Amino acid sequence: MARKIAVWGTMALLITTVVTIIAAQKKVDLPPGVMAETWIPINESAGIALNYEGSRVYPSSLSHGTLMIKSDGSWTRIYLDPAPEKHGFMPVTK
């Protein structure tokens, strides 16, 4: 009988500990349309949303990332064009 009480007490303590840890974790503020698996936070108001080619279920490869900034409570996408020749910039050569 004492063993059953000890086992139930240990289980109750374990469950309470797990629930407390989960409740204490900080909730991540994701931008709209961004899945948690593709979000790389930089800080509380900035991060990178990774974009994959293919479907969301079976991505084939990473295509690009989008820098996102939170300002006044709303998220804004910052598009960085990887093709500098479109803007007249010259690549740096050594």
C-alpha cells in the first residue's frame, strides 16, 4: 500500500513538473503565414522565414529566406533581391 502511494505521488509530481515547464515556456510570436518549423528568430522583433521549393509537406530544397521585422505590433516582410545586377550594383571582385 505504501508503495502505491509513493508511485502515485511520484507520478503526480512528475506531471506537475512537466505542466509547469510547458506553461513557463515563452510563446513565440510568429508572423502570419509562417510555420514554426520555418521560423528562425533573431530577436523579439525580427527573424527569418525560410521558404522551401515544393510542397509544405515534402519540401525539396531551401529556396530563400525572407527577413521579417515587427514594428508597431505588425510584421513586415523585407525582400532582399539576390540579383544585384537588376539594380545596377557591381559585384565585388578581388
